Amino acid sequence: MRVALCVWLFLISVLAATLTRAAPPGRYLSQADFLQQAFAGVSFQGRLLVPDAGLRQRITALLGHPLRARRLHYWQADGRTAWVIDEIGRDEPITLGIVVGAQGIEQLKVLAYRETRGGEVTRSAFLRQFNGASLNHDQALTTPIDGITGATLSVHAVTRAARLALLLTATVTGP
Amino acid sequence: MSRRHWWHWHRLVGVLAALPIVYLAVTGVLLSCSDWLGWSRQPVYADWLASFYHLHRVAPQQGFQHQGHWLTQSGEQVFLDQRPVARCQSELHGALWQDDTWVAWCGHRLIYLDAHGQLLEQLHGVPSGRRLGQWHGQLWLQGQTGFRLDAQSGLWQPARPPAQILWSQAQPLPPALRQTLRARTPLPGISREQVLQDLHSGRLGGRWGVWLVNLTSLLMTVLAATGLLGWWRRRR
């Protein structure tokens, strides 16, 4: 009897967790607003990065898949570099705005989320975990990132994008 | 009613319900796996399903042309001639050929493609506008005000568009290409998961399909009840 009760309680709690509403798909922040927030009114310069074969290889190793785009725009001011990166969660690309400074990631924002599930990654509490993260020798983040049940693929996508932004910043700013 | 009678009814209902239960079980398992299989976003092309849903395939009629090559949109897919080259969830507002590159305007982003349809870049942050044009190697956008794209910074600057701008304009597709793209256009508004849901609920078979599923549910309930009662009586 007790076992049956436990099973029912477990099933109900799983159902309740599933029904908890995640953030809906949508556009959360425009690129213009992201750059405005990133540089807080300071004048910034836009540049274009065309990754060479060596960098593309390192990107493929880091992402686990090749970078589809052949070039990327980025913006710089006051020793900070901002990137807008698309990375696929499960089916759809998540558009992320990432600011990298001397001490690692300073800001990570979701500009657009298109998946029907896993929208918990748009929450600021989750995104704040990336602040201060940089890459170690294994190209992994120095800060551990807590996963979210039901949003695993989106969490992995955001983490990959964060690592990519750090790698690209190291490339454009030099050693 | 004797124990023997319970088992007799149990067996009879079991035989009657066996096939529908297997059908519901298979579609149910597939439905629970559809997320994992990626069927929630997989389009459906079958013509026989179009007649079931009373849907009409909306084939693209117009596209953007450069020297005999066409960039057009069908569903969420952007095609270069007959090849799918990019995804665009919103409307393809405009496209033009600039410096050996296709520039497609999709929602809030520009998609840059080379002559073979390979992705060069996706540039976010396109302001609201009505039409996309080019003049002297620069991209322009006209909305309530005008914007010029600074190619180096990737940012749009407010500016008044000159009168000589060549605005991108959709043109009717050649009939042969329209026919080819029609076959590659998914049925609007339904996914494989939707079809599976309608198979599972019986809705795809109309009113009779739903009644059949309801009847199967009733038989399953009877099966459970007779099984339980038979077991209870045997226990006593």
C-alpha cells in the first residue's frame, strides 16, 4: 500500500513539474538594446571576423560541430567584446548576446528563444552563473554550470555558445 | 454471476479489444517518443493527408531573381532555385544580389549566402521596415524612416535613402520552378506529431474514428473491471 502511494505521489510530482510553465518562445531583447546595455552608452566599434582554417578546426572541436557561418560580426569598446551567437538547442537556434571582458564573461543574455520547451534558460538566475567564467586548458568553462531538468539541450547550447564567445574573444584580442 | 462467467466475458472483451488496444499502444508510444524523434516540428507532405485535413498546399508564387536564379520561401524553408538553403520562420520580406552574395531579409535578421547557397553570415538587428534595397554597394531599408547598413560594424544607421536605390522586388516564379517547389511545400500548420495525435485520438477517421477509440476505451475499462473482479473472486 505504501509503495503504491509513493509511486502515485512520484507520478503526480513529475506531472506537476512537467506542467510548470517555462518561458515561451519569443524575442526577448533586440541586438541594438543588447549592445546598448553591453557598453552602457560608451561608443563601440563593430568588426568582422573571418575564421581561418585553424580557428575553424578549433571551433569544430569546441562546439562538436562545424560553425555554419563563414564570418561573424563583433563589437568592442573599453576592453570588452560583444558577440551575437546562434546555437541550436534541440531543433531551433537560440540567439545569445555575450559580453566578454578581461575577467571572462561579463554578461550573457538570450536575445531570441525559439524552442517550444526548455525556455528556463532565459531566466536571469541561470544566465548569471556564466558571469566571470573563462576557458581552462581543456577549453571548458572554469565555472560549473548547474543544469535544468527538462532543458538539458538548451543548457548545453548556451554553454557551448559561451565557450565559443570566449574562444573567439581570445582570438581577436590576442594573448 | 459465476467466476466462469466473469472469465468468459473477460476473454470475449479481450479478443474484441485486442487490435484497437495494440493500435492505441503503438500510436501512444510513438506519441510519447515524438519529442525525442523530433516529430513535433517535422513537416508533412503527403497529399492523402491534405484531403483528410481539407488543407490546400500553398505553393510559393513569387521570388527574388538574379540572372535566372531564384531565391524564394516555402513554409519555413528558403530555397535557392530548387535547393533548400536556409530556414526563415517569419516572412522573407526581400532578397537581393550584392557583391556576389545573396542577401535575404528574414524577420529581424539578414541571411548572407554565397552563389551556391552556402551560409556566409546571419546578421541580427534589422530594424522594422517595408523594403530592402541597395545603392553603390550599401544596403538600405525603408520603413517610416530610412536606415543604411554599415557593412563594417554590422549596424543600421538612420539615414535618408537616396532616390536612385534599387529596391528588391518579388516577381512571379517561372511555372516549372513553381511546380517543383509545390511538391516540396509542406502542408500548412500540421506536423508529424499532430498527425500522430489525430491517429491516436481517432480524429483522423472523423466522427466514426473518435467513436471507435471511445468504444475501445470502454472495452479496456470493462477488461480491467472483469479482470479485477475475476481475480477478487478467485482470491475469496
